[in-house]
Amino acid sequence: MTANADIEMRWVEAWNDVYEIAGQQRDIPCQLPDWTVVTLDDCLAWLQESVYAGYRVRVEAGWVGHRRGIIVNRDQLF
């Protein structure tokens, strides 16, 4: 069983990756695994919810449509 501190560390690390990519840009697009494009705030919420649901998440810079953005993915932790 994963301790709450470990869970919190995983989503905090994911958030840090997002902020590193976004820098000061708040209107950067974020693409979810189902190809949905969401706002930065919705992306952060999705990452946190995914970690609490037991997923391992990945964050990377990439192209979202014709703009530089953030691409997130998740897979089962176990």
C-alpha cells in the first residue's frame, strides 16, 4: 500500500514538471491521453486525480495542435 506522503510526492513532482515546461505562460495548452486539450489548471487537477486513483503519470513538452504545449499520459502503477 502506498503511503499518503508517497502519493503526494508523485503529484507534486508532476506539477513541478508542468510548471517547468510552462514557465510564466498560463495559457499553454495541455493534451490529455484521450486527445482532449485542457487549460493548465484542468491539467494540474487531472494529474492530481490520476495519481490518487493509482496511476503513474508522465509529463512532457510537445506540440498540441500548432502550439508548443504539455502532453500528459498515465498508466497503471502496478
